[in-house]
Amino acid sequence: YPSDSFLRPDLMATLVRLGLQTSLDRFGVLKVAKSIAGMVSTDSEMVLRRARSLLKFLDSHLAELASDKLVLAEAGKYAVTSIKSLVKSFMPVASQGTNSSKADSSKSTSNQIDAETFKKELLNTAWVPVLTVPPMPWTDHLPWTNDRLPVACPRDVRPKGELWLISFFMSIADSDVSSPELKEFLGWNKIGDKSLIAAQLVKLSQIPNVDKNIELQEALNTSVLKIYNIFQSSIGHDEFSAIKSILSGHQWVWIGDSFVGPDAVAFRCSLNARPMLSELPAELLSFSKFFRAMGIKETFAGPDFVRALSRMADRYVDSPLPADQLEVAVAMVQYVADDRTACQTSKMFVPDKASILCSAVDLVYNDAPWMPSNSFDPEEFRFVHSKISIDVGEQVGVRSLRRQLLLRTSDVFNVALQDAEAFGQSESLTGRLRHILE
């Protein structure tokens, strides 16, 4: 496009006589695309303007330019409307019919490029206008890489509709496209690389403070559901293995206001223990096939509650649990007690008298009610919370106060509690005590 200062009737006619094209054929399109690619290190705004204009032109004329049936000499008929209309209005009719049309026709025939070569070169040239920074209001939230150029090769660009699906790994188009032909040519008529979309989901799950930003939650809710739908359509295909591998070990399950790991979600959960343990939200049930293929369980078992208590302990460290979280912790301890094997291979956390989660083996339950817990040195005995019954405490590994006192007292007799021999007697201490009592 000529500079605005040249858009005058007397100058336009002269420019056309000197060789200014009033239309673009395949050769002309490639020439413009390559000139845009060569300008990337100069004025970004100027590069973007030219790239947007070329994209707009191709949106209207690619079907004809890329057609195998196109007669090359006729390619020049597909004009860049803005210039051609100006030229027609400034030049005499006779001049239009002699100079410009003959010049364009001769150039078209002398610069013949077949459709395949045209498409190949266009795909390998950086001319598509792209975003260089995340759009507002997502500047501080959208996964993004810095120092992006204003144009990119078509194979490295995805449409605006996939902004949240792949923004970290590919460039995002600066302008929209409407023609089916151009969408197909750019590869925008089908979903992009699903492995990259899986990696983008991991990036989305790492955005901080999502639970405090309602607007961000709404954007994520829409985008993540699209991603789950894409993944569900991949089940049964080779690409699904790659998706599973990429998501493994990450918190990729969206529960409406935050992301959690797959081991913290089940299709059914009788205990409201979010975010430690959550029931799959109703809006995600349409993707049940995908979640089952990813190993989401039907309901929680003892080991799940053990892991949840461990996460809760990490979250609150040595601070007392809030009242609502204390109720959740007590309920989870009771669930674990119903599954006696659950805490045999993992460290079990139980709330103490001060509502602080600590290791079960460091706690005692008071099975000596005639001795109030406040009569003991807190450094010597740490009592389990009063809401944990003796039976439940015993099941999950909390120690007996009486047993601990007896173990401490047994040192006086220099004997072990079990099968101890008293003063050379062959009868065990516990046996002798039983006979005395009888």
C-alpha cells in the first residue's frame, strides 16, 4: 500500500504507470508475505498493519488463489479492493484499460507459480499477525512467554478461540478469519496438538490465587470444560496415552474454584472435605468417560482419608484447626478407623487436645479417667482430642495412657512388660499379678 501522502489523483495515476500493482496474484502475495517476514526487526506496528491487511485479503481471495483449477493469467483479477477502487476513481477509463491491465496481465504470466508451491511457501513464511502480549484483563494470569514477534509462520499460530487452550506454547492470531478455505489452509478448522493442550492444562493449574478471583474462575471454567471435551474425544486413540503421561503427577482436576489432584476427587463423597477430598462437580459428569479413563475413583477409601489428613497437616503445620476443619478431620479419622489396614503403611495424623494435627503415635488417649489429663506434664504426654473416642484412637495408632505409665513403671522392676521374669521366678509378671488378683 502506498503511503497516505501518495494517495492523490495526480500521483496515483503516475504510480500505476510506473508499475504499481492494482491486484495481487500468487507471486504478489508471496512477495508481500516475504517482505513482512523481513521486516520483523523493524517497526512492529507497521509490520502488524501489513500482516493484518494481507490476512484480510487472503480471507477473501485464498479460495481462488490456491485453486488448482485457477488459470494463472487470471490470478490478477482478484484485486486488493482499497487500491483498485482508488485507481479507478483517479484514472481515465482508457488509461485503466490500457496501462494497468496490460501491466498486471504481463506480470501474472511472467511470474507463474503453481498452487502447491504457493501454499507451501506461504505456510513456511512468517507473515500471520499475532498477539505479542496477553489480552486484557488476563495480562497477569494467562500462561505466556515473553519477547514474542508480531508475526509468525502459519504452522505456529492458533486462532483466538484457542487462547486459553494453548497460549503458552503457540502464538495466538491477532485477527479473526471467516472463510472456511483460509481456516483449512491455516489448520484452524480442527483442534491443535492435544499434547500441547494437556501441557497448557498443567500451566493453567499453576496460576496462583484462582480461588480469590471470580472473573478468572469463570474464564477457567469455560476453557477447562472445552479441554476435557477434547480429551474425552481422544479416548481410544494413541494421543490419549500422551495426554495421560503429561497430566500424571499434576493437579489437573477443576472443581469450580481451584484445581486438585486426581486422588482428591471421586464420583461420590459422603463427606464435605473440600479441598482435601471432593466430589466431582455436577457440570463435569458429562465427561465421566474421560475421568474414569484417567483413574478417578467411584468413592473414597481409608487410604484416601489418610492422605487427606496428611495434606491438612501440611497446610496448617502446627496451628490449631478451625472449627469446621476440626469436624472434617475427626470425621476422616473415624473413616480410617473403619478400615484397619489404611494407616499401617502411611503416617497417620490425628488432632490433639489443642486441635493441632500430629502423628498418632505421639498421642495418648486417656483410659485412666481417674487421672485427669491436666495432671500430666504436657511435655511428657500429649493427649488426643476429646472428640476421638478410645476405640477409634486405638484403631488408628494412638497409644494407651495406662500402657505408657506401666511401661515407664516397669523400669523400676528392671523387667519388660511382656513375658518379664520377676526376681528369677519362672512365672511371668503379668501371670503372677493375675494369680494374686484371683
